[in-house]
Amino acid sequence: MSADDVPSRDDLLSRPLVRCLDDRRLSMRQLLNYFQEMGHLRVSDLHLKPGSQPTYRVDGALQRMKTKPLDSETVEALVAGILSEMDRQTLREHRSVDTSLMTDEMLFRVNCFYEQDGLAVAIRALEHQPPRVEEIGFPNAVWRDIIERKQGLVLVTGITGSGKSTTIASLITRIAETTACRIITLEDPIEYRLRSRAGLISQREVGRDVPSFEQGLRDCLREDPDVIFVGEMRDRESASWTLTAAETGHLVFSTLHTRDVRGSITRLMDLFPEGRQDEIASQLSLGLAYVIAQKLLPRSDGTGRVVAMEVLNNTYAIANLIRVRKPEQIVSHLQTRTRDVPQERMTTMERSLAALVRQGHITPLEAEQWSEDRASLLDELSRIQQK
């Protein structure tokens, strides 16, 4: 086959491969266009696997298309339009690959992997640019304090699909708009294309531009950064380098897959052996700035999802609790240091959920399902009803 005969990515994306029940056929491009038609805040993910219909996650719930089940050959052909030659090589060698796909309208994060039935793929939709920070849904003005910081670690935590990267991207975008600074990101894969404005941004993708987060962090400390984004603290080494960067005069953003503030601090310390945990607790107490634990909940009117946030501000009292390894006492500070002033601006997840109920964004039942502490939520709901 000559080079002219090799189909282009555009040709592969446009091949009609998915058979509908009415005998129509859909291409991968048409499957991806559905995200734009419905809005990525409503339709977040697309799943393809042999033996099942294409399945979207709409307002947090899975919905299967009315098509015939895909076979393994169809999934392979659909994926062919997404992956580069380097991605295909990685998939062959490691049986999975993380990558991204950019169309004229949207950006997609893609994970392809082999499972029992063959090749499967999970596709997440993102916009080219993150939403404005005012549109994220912060419960108070804590974001203003964050973008004005010059150093410290800002952790954004939550389960997969809770919008962690979107929150950080919106914060970094605002910093780049307003501050002449050097920003370097380490991502796997890159999810938003961030623009240099007053700030100069370099985005590095793990696996393409740098072999690992650890190597990227080592490099980064010699590249004159002011702001660093580490896509995820996955292990002891990446966590250690991230804490060091935050402790040595940089503003560092990173993520963890944890459900709440207290669990985030415990998880970080548990990455290290018992013999080092006092040292890490001391380092974390000095370097930590904020922890934001967030969840995305379906709106009560069915028009998308809304964020609920638990916010920790590392005040002197909080730092002391971290240093002496008593994270269980942090909750009382989250419950009481709630004034919207820079020295406080904390909130529990339950208070955030109750506020969303009061505003009519979510139902009380939905709040209860997402709460970590039902009794605390009921107290918060009772308190707002008395106002």
C-alpha cells in the first residue's frame, strides 16, 4: 500500500461503523459530536466495548444507545481514528494507553485498554478552554486567595470524574491572565490547552514529552517555574518531589483520588513508611496551603451537574494538627472557621451540600446520598431552614 492509500485520521473518524436498530450507521465523529450537541457538562463520557452498545454518561448516569452491540472488530476500527502511531505502539506494548484527541470543537481525554472481551475505550469530553473560575462553583471567595499566593501546595481531591482538573485549569488560567509568571504543567494526558498571556505556560505530557512525573518534577525545579501543576501524586516519589517543590518557594497544584479533606491528608502520609511519617507530617504542615475536596452532583432540574466542595485552609491551628498527626480533629475547624475572610473560608462537604439544597440546585435526597456524614448533613439542613 502506498502512502497515498493510507487512510487519514479524518477518514477513519468518518467511517460509518456503528449499526443502529433502524439500519443507519454512525461514525466515531458522530459519536463524538453528541458531546457538543448535549454539552459536556451533561454528557461527560463515552464507553465502547465489545458485546455492548456505545454508552454515554449523562448527568452522572450511564445510558446505552439504541444500536446493535459492538463487536471487537468494530471497536478496533473506531479506535483506529483516535490513536496516533505512537499511541498504537504503546497500546501493543503495555495493553493500555492514555492519550488525547482534539477536534475543531472539543478536546477529548482517551484511555484504551484490553479486557476480557477485547479492546475497550473510555472517552471523556473537555472544552479547549476551561470555564471561568467564577463559574466553577466555589462556595466562597477562596479562589481569590489561591490565585494570589506565591507558594504552597493546593490539593484538589475527589473521585474520578469529579472535575478536579477543570478546577485547577480554571485557577491556572486566571493566574496566567493576571500575573507575569512562569507556569509549567506535568499531565497524563494534557486535558486543556492553556494559553500563555501575562504568564508563560509550558505543558508537558507524561509519556510524550517526559517519561514520568518524577523526571518532570526534577526537570521542573531547574526550569525557573513560579507555578507548577502535577497532574496527580500517584506514589511516594512523586509525592515527595511535589512537597519539596511546594516547600521551596513555588505555588504547586496537584490532585489525589480521595473523598474528603481529612482522607487526603491521611492518604498523603500513608504513602510513606511509618518511620518517615513524622517527617512528612512536618513537611506537609509547612508546605500545604489548601485542600479542596469536590463532588459533582446532578442538578434537580436535570440540566447538568453542580459542584459541592469541602475546603480546608491551612491555618496555624490546622498546621499544628497535621504536624502532630491528629487529622481527625480537623473537622471541627471546618465547621467553625467558615467566615468569608482570608483567615478562614473553610467549609464541610455537608455545609456545601446544604447550601446547594437551599439554593434549589439539588434535592435533599441527592444531598443525603452524597454526604459523608448523614447526621451532620441533617444538622446543616435544619440550621438553614431556621434562617
